[in-house]
Amino acid sequence: SQQGEEDPQALSIQEGENATMNCSYKTSINNLQWYRQNSGRGLVHLILIRSNEREKHSGRLRVTLDTSKKSSSLLITASRAADTASYFCAPGCGVIFGPGTSLSVIP
Amino acid sequence: DGGITQSPKYLFRKEGQNVTLSCEQNLNHDAMYWYRQDPGQGLRLIYYSQIVNDFQKGDIAEGYSVSREKKESFPLTVTSAQKNPTAFYLCATPDWYTGELFFGEGSRLTVL
């Protein structure tokens, strides 16, 4: 299992704007998962993307995966104050987590 | 509803005392994990169990102990040997097929 490295570490945007966060990893994977954590809560699974997929959508979420660059991105469109949370990527088996991206959406 | 439950949500401990955090799941998953999270940090793996009656140390096992006598239960004991136990503790269990981790709501331990 390996740790993903999220970037940026912190992101602050206005409500309605799009938020993009990135994840890099080191070794080949079969899939990659994104999680959200609201303050003081457990992590919640957002989306899984497999290595043979380049892009995946779920509501306002769009995830891309570039296996040649060993990177993934999570785009949240038309952000809301309720999207304020930390976001974590989990490459491969997904049991190790980096520091995440802390997203603040300002009303 | 299927899920994973942690208790208590908040716990205060005096120095020198052992405390046990509960983690129960009714998802019929084989594996269970314990993580520690410090403010502004990622999750660090304390212990994990792939099957009943078996468990392995994670990256930061010192000062902690676990048991796995039942498939649905994986309690974590924070012992007095843990030098800095104040933290947020999370329990999780993976779906074997997708790898998706299901997390509990966490237990916040404060040492007074």
C-alpha cells in the first residue's frame, strides 16, 4: 500500500467557484479512491476510479486519472459552503493516507 | 443499517490510566483498521486485523494494544505507555471487492 500526496495542502475559494485538488503517487495502481472528511467526523468515500478509466463523474465531482504521470485530480464544480472539508486520495489498496487538502468555501 | 460504530465519541483520561475504545461493524467484513489523526495531519495506521484472532502492528503501534476475538469487534486500548495519547482515533473496515474503506465517526481522546 502507498500514500498519496495531495496538493495544495490548503485551498480557499468563494462559493460558486470550482475547486481542484491533485494527488500524486509513486507506484502502479489498479484503482484510486477519494475521500472527504468534515471537521471532527470520519472519512466518507466519494468516488473510485479504476486504472483503465481516464475520467469519472459523480454529481458535481469530476475525477481524472493519468497513470502515465501517476496523478489524479478531483474537481468540485459550483462549490458550496457545505463542501468545506478535508479531501484525501488513496491510491491502490488505499489504507495509507497523506495530510489531505483542506478546502474552505467562503459563502 | 449496515455500518461501523465507534464509542465513546469523547473520552477524557488522566495520565497513567489505560482506556479502551470500541469499534463494532455489522458489514460482515473480515478486515478492520485503527488510525490516529492529529490536528491538521493525515491518518496514521496503528493496528490492523485481516481476520479474526489475528492482527498486525501498523506504523505507530507502540503504547497501544488490540484484540480481535469476534469478527464484528476490534477494540483499541490506549495504554499508559503511550506518551502522547491525545488525538482523534478512527476505526475503518474495507470492502474486500472494491477496497472502499468504511469509517466510524471517530473517538476523541483527551488526556488531562
